[in-house]
Amino acid sequence: MSTSINVQSVLGNKKLDELGRILTHEHLALDFATFYVPPPDHLQGFLNGKIELGNVGFVRQYPYSNRYNVKFNDADSAKAVLEDVKLFREFGGGTIVENSNHGLKRDLPLMKRVSEVTGVNVIAGTGHYVAAVQSPTTLNLSVENIYNLIVREMTEGCEECPDIKAGFIGEVGSTWPIENFERRAIQATGEAQAQLRCPVSFHPGRDATAPLEIIRIYEEAGGDSRKAILSHLDRTVTEKNALLEFADDTKCYCQFDLFGTECSFYQLNPAIDMLSDAQRIERVKVLRDEGKLKRVLLSHDIHTKHRLVNFGGHGYAHIMNNVLPKMKIKGFSQKEIDTITMTNPKEWLSF
């Protein structure tokens, strides 16, 4: 691939050889308060207030039951994020793809400031997240309305910051079953992708059949699955055979983006046993052994305070500091690691 191809960052066009190692699914700021989950009654007292040494263990187990934790767009979060991205840069990181879009209250000025201060490239997304976080006006948007917004933000500039262009469509969110608004958002994404040939990232509902249904709607609208990411497969398609069937049925990127989440209890779908990092690596190994490594991406999906270093978490550099060394122990070559963390993301981002 030619390194002269440009990628749209919040500071302007960047060439592929300027991107370095890339995290393809992160957040620097968003509003996640809608997804607050009341804690068990007997733990109520441990899940109030700020995150401290005395309660961080409870927050790790019940991250969505602490209102301070899910408020990922306040001054405390912004300060911690900036310090964390500095560490990401120090440990060899180059680019963060920021997946907050309409409905998640993305913070484009913060993205720009973080990039300017740290030297890390930040790429902003467009499109819409799940119906539950949209206003009544937005929920009534037609496919054409959504399509026009996406194209405008990718070719002219974003609504709240006209000097910044989005570099991809995502994360386009849906629940299960897929709601009417979410279906229109997927269709508009497919139409826009067919027009722009741009990268796309999808957030599937918490059901093993959701990813395939998303790809079906997207492709029927004209979208190219080879430029699409299916996120969160490590909490959606957890069985090895089901993962291989999904990979065989589609040509999209298979993303494992919850690295650092080591709690098997998943509050947003307790029926799922959340994979550990070791199990995520095993899933990547399964895809590698089937000749599908070119379709694998890794990230953390940091969207709550407790996963940042300043709040006792693993931070944006966790994959580089802890996961990639473990992958080498498990038999991955440096070339294979570079494929997953550099080559594949660049292939996806280029258009």
C-alpha cells in the first residue's frame, strides 16, 4: 500500500507511514450515563462517590453501578485521559481511533487538544450510536438525512467543529433486536460507504446473531464489508466455532476490543461469560491458524474512568505493554504482531 495515501485526523491529513501502532476502538470522552446499572443492594455503599483505593475493587466488578465512573466527559476524565495518552505515546503508540459519535456526545475540541499536546494522531468518527441515546428529533431522521450528515462531516467538516473532518463512520450502534432508527443508520452508512469508499465501524447488539444481521443490512445498502469492522466480538461471538462461521460468512474485520477487561461478570449482559485477555489471544490464534490474520484488530474500548491509569486501570498502553509480549510467548511472530497493530489498521483506515 502506498504511504502517500492520506488519513483524516483531527489535525488534518496524515500519511499512512505517520500513524505508527494504532488502537482502532477507543474513547477520549463520551456520555455513558444512560447505561448506569443500579448496584446490588448490599453493595450500594461501596459504589457511591469517587473512585478510591477503598472501593476500586467493587468498581471493577460493577463498573456501570458507579455514577462517577460512567461520567466519562468531566474535567477529571479529561485530565486523566491526557496523562494516559501521553503514556500511550511514551510506550510506542501512534494513533487512536476515537469511536464517539452522535448520541455519545463526542468532544472534538478535546480530541484536538490531546493530539496537539501528546503527538498522538486522533481520528474522529461520524454517524450515530444506539437509539437509546438519541433525541426524539434524531430518532425521526430518514436514511437520506443520516446519509447527508455523514457525507458532510467526512468531506466538509463536523457540525460542532467545521475545521475537523471525520476519518471514518462509527461506531454505528445497534441493539438487539435492531430498532428502526438503528436499521436506517446502518443503511445510511452502507450508502455513504459506497459513495466515499471510507472505513466503517459497527457496535453490535449483545446477541451472537447481531453481527451477521448488521453486515447483511449494510451490504444490501451497498456497503463494502471489507472496509467494515465488527466491534466487541469478545462479548458477542464468544464460541470458537461460531467465530469461525462468522469469519467465513463475511469479509469484515473481526475486532477484539475489550482487552484489559478481566472480569468475567458482564453487567450489560450477565448471561455472557466475558473472555479474559488470555482467551482473547486464543481467539486471535484461531483466526490466524485459519489464515484470517489480515482481518484481526485489537483495542480496549476505554469508556469509563476505572480503566484509566490515574484511576487504577490498565490504560491505553495495555496492549503494547502486556498483551503483545504475551502474544509472543504464545508463538506470534513480530511480523504477525505488526500485521495486527499496524498493517491491518492502515488498510482499514485508507480511502
